[in-house]
Amino acid sequence: MFNKIARFELRYQLTGPVFLSMTALFFALSFGSVAIDQLQLAGGGQVHRNAGPSIARSYAILTLFLMFVTTAFVANVVIRDDETGFWPIVRSTRIRKFDYVIGRFTGAFAAAMIASLMIPLGGWLGSQMPWVDPDVIGPTIPLHYIGGYCVVMLPSLFATAAVFFAVATTTRSMLYSYLGVIVFLVAYFALLGLVANRPPLAAALSYVEPFGMVAVDRTTRFWTAAQSNIRTPVFAEALLVNRAIWTGIGVLALSFAYLRFDFARNGPSERRAPRRTGKAATSAKLPLIVKRLPPARPDVAGWSRLFERSRFEMLMVLRSPAFLILVLLGVLNAGAAALTAGEMHGMPPRPLTFNMIGVLRNTFGIIPLIIAIYYAGELVWRDRQNRIDEIIDATSLPNWAYMVPKTLAVTTVLLASLLASIVPVALIQLIRGGGDFVVGEYVAWYLLPKTVDMVILAILAVFVQALSPGKYVGWAIMVGYLVLNFALEGLGLTYPLYRYGATLPLQLSDMNGDQIGGPGSWWLRLYWGAFAGALAVLAHLLWRRGTDVRLASRLRRVPARLRGIPGMILVACGIVAGASGAWIHRNIDVLNRQPPQAEVERDMADFERRYGRYHAVAQPSLTTVRLAIDLHPRERRMVTRGRYGFVNDTGAPVASLYLTGLTADYDIAQASVPGATLVLNDPRLHMKIFRFATPLAPGATGELRFVTVRAQRGFRANGEDISLVRNGTSVLSHAFLPQFGINPIRYVEDWKARKRLGLPPLPPMAPLGDRPSMGRNSFGGAVWVMSDITITTDATQVAVAPGRRIAERVANGRRTTRYASTAPILSFFSVQSADYAVARRQSGSIALEVYHHPKHRYNVELMLRAMQATLAYGQRAFGPYQFDHARVVEFPGYTPGAVAFAGTVPVSEAMGFIADTRDRRRVDFVTYVMAHEMAHQYWGHQLAAADQKGASMLIETMAQYTALMVMKQLHGEGEVRRFLKYEMDEYLVGRARDTGIEPPLDRVERQSHIYYNKGAVAMYLLQDRLGEDRVNAMLRGIVASRRFKGAPYPNSLLLANGLRRLARTRAERELVDDLTDRVTLWDLRTTLAKTRPVGNGRWETVLTIAASKSHLDPKGVERPAALADTIEVGLFTAPPDAAGFSARNILVIRRIPVHTGLQQVTFVTTGMPTFGGVDPYTKYIDRDGADNAVEVRQ
């Protein structure tokens, strides 16, 4: 009987529409994820889309979506017989409980398995398509597909199917089964968010996370692209244990369902019985009989009907358990996200309102969507579902009394859910403190816009339900609409006048409010609100009433119903939609036309083809920059009149001057060069060529006069100008000034796009030691100049530019400030303007200033301290500082980050100004950022590197080194060790994601994980071994010899050779080469640590150490290398990586010779150690630093 029931259930599911549609959908998703670039789920870079980790990740992701399908299959089997009335017949047979319950589950689960097989089939077929770039697809390895399906997907399918089968068995409700899925998903994503920045918790989670995604990610996080393309993670210990745990959970859930199922049950479930009893008791009451009914007054009853019907509909939803559960889930998810959102190096931001609104928009958005779609169907179809529609339809209620109250009910419920979502976030703000709580911002930036957005969607859902033949069809259409919207967004088809309910991307800032995306979004809400009003009228006209509810019959009645107020409303909606649409079109298509990405790439390709041949043509160098900037922040307009002084320092006559604009955000309105003629003007590609009447002789000088205009009128559909804004303008020089020569920054960089456009691969960065490239620096050819900049802005704002402030005056509502440099600066700088408060501190002869938003004074003193400490360290270690001022300037947090310019450091509000630094146990990330950027006043703004491989080692790595030394001086080595742990992990993860063969540090190109993260680890270890004072003396000599020098610019060999000269032993020379000239990985492990008392309070401890080293060969293959070094080994009374670890926890630490293989080290200490190991502070680049130190056992 078991087999017959299982086969019956399988046949039933295989012939159903759900199975057919889902198999097609998941086949298409899997096929598209491999065959279509825009739908890619995993892979990327040099990791193939059909590599083992890519397949495992994509299967884990798709299993999330499959969960809804498996629930539909398995939950339905225990509910279907109740709904069809077949249950009493089944109960009267001799079918055994096991055969019925487990047999039905087996058949339904088999159908889910067959549907899931479309995923590997679709992925494999996608990899065989002829249009797929062969560079992104590797050889077909069956083990990757079979292992991914059997180990990653199948256990998750079984576990989730069994869990939700148990939910359905217990509740006897499809609604509660799907609510269970939503609860599961919300809890899942909240858990992922909580552990995202906590590696120890993530390691534990890899064993219990239900889909195996964390285990796959942690297994492969340090794999290189070459390793990922040949390995599979499915046999990793963490993943196998995880799969065993969830298979066991599935068995337990299925057993629970079997035990919970009552085969002798008859009548309503226990959950529904009291409700039905209550209804029966109510219906048994005698009606109230009166002699005469009150007089009917239909002419004045309209508002009463509207109020009562709306109240009734609202209460029906608000009292619904599903509504309460959905809102509670959303609230919990938003609260969990608010606890950890925006952390940097484990440091959270302060709970400011604009930041909390961003959390809400990202985490709570799905809940109102579900409410709007679900309850639109429930309210529209409730009367017919309860079979009272004919009674209600026979009343004197007008048609609007059906549709309007239901729409108002959904609107009110959406507003209530959004209000509820604010509660946990507001509580977190109040509990954590240190921020602000601005009710007006919650209302203006979250509550009102989200309510309007959801109402527009709810009206569409009501309209769809009014037209569709059934509730489930209407739901399916709305879900399809949402999926289509997401797909169109993924494909880049985001034109807002065509996508129903579309708004502009909103970016919030304390400095600039909702200017980016806010105004344009309200115009779009007016536009789509008019459409929604029209749909509401149509829903009213097409409302089902009476017995003839065929769509054709209802359509025939529309013209008659359209007369009067409905027609007037429809016309009004059309007028509003037309007028607002015309205004939006003017803004996004006429005033601010944004070309599609394909057109942008085509223009870049044309620029390279036409003008790339001039790249190597030598150009004069700037000597002076004089600017008069007329800035109008509220109009978002910037007009710059300037003069460049230049000299021909090329050593040969210059015949032509090539003038370009590096971005399309500004126009070179005027340009003239005395003694030269404009021979080419290409406004589309922002290129001008001047030809000298007589070639400019070597040593001769000249002048360029120009006017540039940068402006945004109105709003854009995308690509809003986030640099030129109402409050917080921060514009880089290359984004409003003309440039000499051809800069490759104008070229297409993405290798896939270059291939598609018929461009050859970009030439690699010039090799280390290349002579021609030493004639230009790595700052895009910027040269040392003297500047004189005058900025005029609104009187309420303060303008900042490089140089000493010479003069300032306020007149006619405008503030004019002049800045002039007293030392050479690179022709690469920025200007700022905002309503700033200024904090000042004097450090010797240097005036330190922090320009900040008046509300953001939280970390200003910390920044001033870091600036003072860094400049003091720099003057002591590297030489004199070149200015009498140092400024940090805040700009809106649309992009996180900080950039160092000469004497000025613009810092995003999201980077350090709103970081919550009150918990001293956390890494002091603000001080680190300030120290790094101030260090660039030496490394970058006194010494510039040649534009060749290794340039970033001389600039960014040295800024990292300086920041670490300042951190050590301010906080001690313990703080630095915690920071280095982060740097090590970032390097190892970065090298795993790298798209090519990893270069050594002294030949690094654009790999930030090498010059930032590896560079920090390498330099800290080298100063530890070679001596900080000796390293600094060498660096001081480098800065002194190259200060403000032009071509030929120095390269990384200057630094690497200097470090080699400091090496005193062969081991130290080998270490310098390993860290700078080779790609080296160490594997240092303590395999055993045993201790025993030897009397007089002394303990003898024996550590067994396993050590090895490997180098990366030119083909990217790791090769074993001999290890012979002196490495720290120590014993401690606490874990060396613990937050409270200090010098008192050190029993002994000693640098001893360590060689390849196993060796034992014996220590005798006066106290009992609890931890011990080799390289306990993880100073060497080790893939798994967790096994360096282990617990000591007796």
C-alpha cells in the first residue's frame, strides 16, 4: 500500500500546474545563471561559472527559492483531503497511518526532487551554449554537478520539506505553512546578519546553517581562482557535518509529523474547533424584533457606510494572526539588522536617524509587499470564498462601497505595519544612545514615501484581483510582476516612466537630506499615483457583483458605469499623469539625458580608437594653477575660470597640446592657448587639440586659459551628481578641470566589454624598472604645481581648497575665500563647500582643523588627536611637514572612504564622523583612517611614485605602515595585533578572488588586498625583525632624496633595496625577499602542547611545532620552499588573540630557529601556561592562524 500511495501522490504532483511551472522556472533560472551574464549567481573574475565552488553556491542559493516549491508539494498532501472533503472516505478505509503519512510525503518529495533536477540540467546546458564566452566556462567535471546536487541541494531539500510538512501536519493550514517559510527565512537572514562580521561565530554557523552556504564560503574563502576551478568543496569536513546535522533534523521533523498526525481525527482541527463553536453559539441567539424600522436615508448615509465598511475591513486584517506574525517577523528582522548594520572593522555607526532609516528600507521592505499583495486577494475574494457574496451584492450598497473600503483598509494596515517597524529601531536608538531621534525624518523619509509606494502597489493588486478568475491566479500574477521587476532591474532596464510604481534610488545623508533621489521620487509617485487612481476607477467599474461576473459582461457595462464622477476622476488622473510624466521626461530625458551603459562603453571605445595613439606623445608639464570658482550649491552649478602655466620639460619640441575632460560630468566651454590654434574640437568625446604655430621649444613656457561648467538641472533617472550638491559639495580636480594628454582612465577596463567591443586587451601596467614610465607618476600624470584658488559660494557655507587661507569676504549673500599654496602640491586635489562647523587645535606651528557637519562632532577630538600624533610621528621619522595647516573635511556619505590631498583630507560622513567609538574594546578604526590619510602627506604628497608596477607599495603600503606605527604608539601592540588579524583575513580573501596570478608586493598593480592588507602585515613584520628605528632612518633618507622631485620618479625597488640593506643575517635577507619580491605563504602549526610541574612552582612545557613554507611560481602554482628562520614561540596564561590579552599574560616569548617539518621546543616557566605556540601573534602570512597557538594540557 505504501508504494501505491507514494506512486499516486507522485503522479498527482507531476501532472499539476505547480510542478510544470516550477520545473520550467528553475530550469530557466539555472540555465540563465550560466548562459546570461546579467543573471549570474556565482563565479566571476577568473573563477569559472561551472567550477565546483560556483556550482555549490548557486545550488545553495536556488535551494532557498526551492523551499517554497517543496512546501507547496508536501504541505498540500495533508491539507488537500480536508479541502476536497475526501478525508472521511480515507479514514473509513484500512490504510495504515505509516503508509498514508510517509507514503504521501515520499511521493510529494519525489516530485520536488524531480523538479530540482532541472537545476543541474539547466546549468549544464547553459554552459554548452555557443554564445557563452569560453573564458568564463571551464571543462565539464561531473563530480562538481553530482557532488553539488547530492551534498549541497538534496539534504537541504529533504530537511526543509520535512520541517514544513510537520508545520502543515500540526496546523492543517497552507497559510501557516507559508508563514512558517517566511519565519524561517527571516530568522535565517537575521542570523546571517548578526554573524557577518564575527568570524568565530561564522565558523560555528558553518556547521548548522541550513543550506550549507556558509560552510562552502568558509571552505573556499582562501582558494585562488586556479584552485577554485579544479577543486570542489563538497567533501569539506564542515559541509559534511552540516549536511549530516540537517539530514538528522529532517528525520526528526518527519518523525514528529508522523507522531503528530491523528489518523482517527474527525471534524474540525483542535485549532479551528473553538472558533466554529463560538460561531455556532452566536448564530443560535434570537434576533432582536422591533415594530418599526428607522427611516432609510441613503442620501446622507454615504460617509457612514464608508466609515463602517472601512472599519470592518481594517479590523478583519488587523485581527488576523497572519498580519501579526508578518509584522512581528519584519520588526525582529529590522531590529536585528539595526544592531550590526554598517560595521567597519567591527565598529558600528552611531544610531542616527538617517542611518536607521536606511536599515529599515533595506530590511523591512519585503513585509509591506507581502501584506499588500496577500490582503488585496483576501479582501477582494473573502465574500465569495465564504459564499455570502450574493447576499451582500443584493444590498443597496453602491459599487464604490466595495472597492474603496478595501483599498483604505490595505492602506491603513500598511501604514500600521510601517509604524510598527519603526518601534524596534527607535528603541535601539534610545537604548544605545549617542545618536539622535528625529521624528520628522522618519515621517518624511520613510513613513510617507513607503506608504505611498505600497498603496500604489496595493491598488494594482486590487485591480488584478478584480480582473482575475481566482484569488490564487491574482496572487500568481502579482508575484510574477515582482519577479519581472527584479529581473528588469538586474538587466539594467530601469526607465522609471515605464516601470509601474518606480521611484529613483534614494540616498540619505545628514548633511544633504534626501536631495539625491528624493525630489524626483515624489514626482514619480505623483505620476504613478495618477495611474493607480485610474486603476482604482477601473477596478470599481469592473467589480464583481451579482451572478453574471464574466469579464466580458462586466466590460460591456463599463461605458454606462463610467458616466458621472468615475469618468471625471479618470480624466483627472489622465491629466495628472500626462502633466507629471511630461515634467519627469523633461528632467530625465531632456535636461539630464543619461546614456545607457552600452552607449557609454561605445564612446569610450571610440575615444581609445581615435585618440589612444597620442597616449605616448609627451606633453608640457603644469607649473601653476590659478582658478576662480563660482559655486552655486542650491542650483548645483559650478563655473570655473582658470589659467594653467606650463613648461616644456620633455627635452624635445612639442607641436600639439592635447586637452581632454576626464569625465562627462562637465564641459570645457572655452579654451585658448596663446600662440596655438584649435585644430580639433570633439565635444562628444570631450577632446580638443591645439597646434602651436611654432613648436614649443624645450624649456619654453606657455599658458592655457579656460572656462568649465559643471551643472545638474533638475533630477536624473540614474547617475545623480553626488559630488555637486546643495550641502556638502566635494569635487575632485579631474572632475571639473581640463587635463593635458591622453589618460587611460578614459578607456574601457572590463575585459569582457573590451572583447565585445572588438578592442584588444589592455596592456599591462608598465613593468618594474621600465624607463619611459618613470617619466610620469601614478597619480594620473599629475605634477608638482603652485596653486592659487579663489572660491565663491553661498554666504552660509564655508569653502575649502588646498593651500593657506589668504583672504575671505562676505558680500551680497556670497562668501569668497582665496587659498594659495606655500609648497608644491600635486595637480590632483579637491574643493569642498558646506555649512560647516570647524574644530581647531594648534600642534606646534601647524594649525589642525576639522570641518564637519554641526551635528557630527562625536569623533572630532579623536580625529584631531590622530592628526597630531601622525604628524608628530612623521616629522620624527620621515622629515619635516610641508604646510602650516592640516585639514580634515567631511562630505556626504554617498560613497564611503577618505582621500588624501595636499594638506587636506576629505572624509565621508559614513567613514569616521558617525562611527560609534564609545566602546574602547573595539578596534579604533577612526584613528587608523586618520593616521593612514595623514601619512599620505609624506607618501604621495612629498614623494610620488613612477607609474609602473609596485607604485602602490611606495605610496599605500607606506601609509599603512605609518598608520600601524601610530596605532602602536597610541594603543599598544595589542590593538595593532587585532587590526593585523583583520588585514591578514582581507588579504587571504582578496587573493582568493583575484582574477590573475598574484604578483609580489614590489610588483603589485591594482590589487588593493596586496598593497593595503598584505603590505600592512609585511611591513609590520619587517620593522619587528629589522628594528623600527632602523627602518625609519632608511625611509627618512628616501623622502629627503625625492621630496617634490619630478621625473624620473622612484619605484618600489628604492624601498625594497633599502630594506635588503638593513638585513643583518641570511634569514633576514630571505624574509625581506619573501615579503617583497616573492609570493610566500607560511604554514606554522602547534600540533601538541603538554606541560608538567617540575617543583618549586615551575612548569616544563613541550611544544610540538609543524612548519612549512611555499612560494608561488610564475604560473601561479604553489611550490614547497625550505624554511629556516627565527620565529617567535611563546607560552601564555590566556589566548594571545583575546580582547583583554596584555603583557601580564606572557610567561615567555622567544625568537628561536624554526625549520621545515616537525620539531619540539621546551620551556621551563615559573607559572603554569594555558596556551602556547609558534608565531602566536600571527605576524607571518599564514592561511590558518588559528592553529598557531593551542591550549596547553597536562
